[in-house]
Amino acid sequence: MLDALGSLLAALIIVWLFGVPAFNSAGHLLDAAVVLWALPDQLADSFDGLRDAVAGDAVAVEGEVVIDEPVRAADDVVDQTDGTVSLYVWRTTKPDMNNTLDVGSWTDPGSWTLRETRRPIDSGVEWGQFSVRNGTESIHVDPSWLRKQYNTVSFPVEMGGWLGIESARFRHWVWESPALQLTADETTRTFDQVPDCFENIDTERYDDYHLDSIPVRDGDTITVLGHLDVEDGKHVLRGGDGVPFAITDQGLDAFRRYLWRRVFKHGFSLVVFTAVLLAIWYYW
């Protein structure tokens, strides 16, 4: 009986150490591959041509952000807003018990420093009403696919008892989504600096819990992937009908290289974890 329980416990530990990371890598690989597969070979030549696109076709357009209505809470969450933030992705983190060792030089122990490691708690994306303009043409952008795809919440966040509970280690966060490649400066706030972003929580007790954000600003040049739709007589670019929604501020070619790097990274991790798991299973 004890031998059977020991074998079962060992099997569960092995699955946790190698099987779960393999499954997690497969999920991240699929996320990146879906966006990469939908990415067209080139940008649309003109917005006029997009009006003839078949519903569900993946198209990518590049242009300047024009804000019709700024995103709410941006003045509290993002530095230097001036009412010009169209979208921002955010995450909440808490201190981890473990720290990360940063090695400046292996031959110089004096350059080694301990960096605080933080554990993600939640993540989401907020947006106002904005368009992408190319010349004289504008197309409204609807990022709601991101919120549905990653099952995110919106501010103010309803807080429960999760602050004392370990978050799901292998959850896919919209903050880390391959559909968002944003390189603007990151802003960090402590919970007590942004109490209006939360409900049912004494934020002053959590001054070591952080809210990070990365914005898309008015006038930024972005590339948006989605499919063209018509809503109230206006053209809208959104995700759905088998087409993901994605935004990058680095251009189409750089975004494609970024996605390939993610595919190789998670593909390699999947192969390694799976090979180790199969080897252990074979020689068990």
C-alpha cells in the first residue's frame, strides 16, 4: 500500500515538474502561432481597399492614433497622460518570497545583486474610443477581443480574498500576450496610490503591491491586425470570426520577427519538457 502511494506521489511530482510546464509551453506556442498565422504578408495599401475586404479576412493597417475619447483612469495609472492615452495594458503584482540574482560579472562578486521577484496577480486592458488614421482615412479600433480571449476584468477591479492566495502560476495573462507588442515606458503605481482602481480592499495595507501599465498614446504610429467590420455605418477593425486582434508599435516586419522568436522559444521549451517527461516515463 505504501509503495503504491509512494509511486503515485512520485508520478504526481514528475507531472507537476515537467508535464504542467510542457502543457503551459504548448499554450503559449499556440497563442503566438495563431497571431503569426493570421498576420498578412504586407500592410493594406490604402484604407479604401479595405472596404472591399470579405468579413473575416485578416488585414493589417498602419497609421496614427487619433483619440475620440480617452481611456478612463489613465491619469491615475499612466505617467504624463495629458488626456492622450487611447489604450493601456496593466497587471497587478505582489512580492515573491524568492529573489533573483543578477550577475553583472562572474569574476566580480561585488557586481552581484539581488533583485526583487514579483508574482502576477491579475492583468487586463483598458481603452477609450480611438481610430487609426492613414492620410485622410480613419478606421475605428475595437480591442474587446483581447478582454474576451484572456477573460480579463475591467477597472474598478472587484477584490475578493485572492490577495492571500497563490495565483495560478500558469495562467496566460493579457500583459504577456503575443497580440500586444508595446514598447512605451512602463509606469508602476502602488495600490495605495490608485485606490479608485479597486473595490472591497483597504489599499493602504498593500503599499508593496504594484499596478504596472504600458500605454498607447495619441499620435503614436501603430499597426493593428484584425478584420474589417461595419458598425453604425462606420468601419471598425476588431478581432473575431477566426481572426485575432493585435497591436504593435514596432511595425509589421518587426512584429513578425517578434512572433517567430516567441514561437521558437515556447516550441523549444515544449520539446525539452516533453522529452524529459517521456524519458522518465520510459525508464520508470
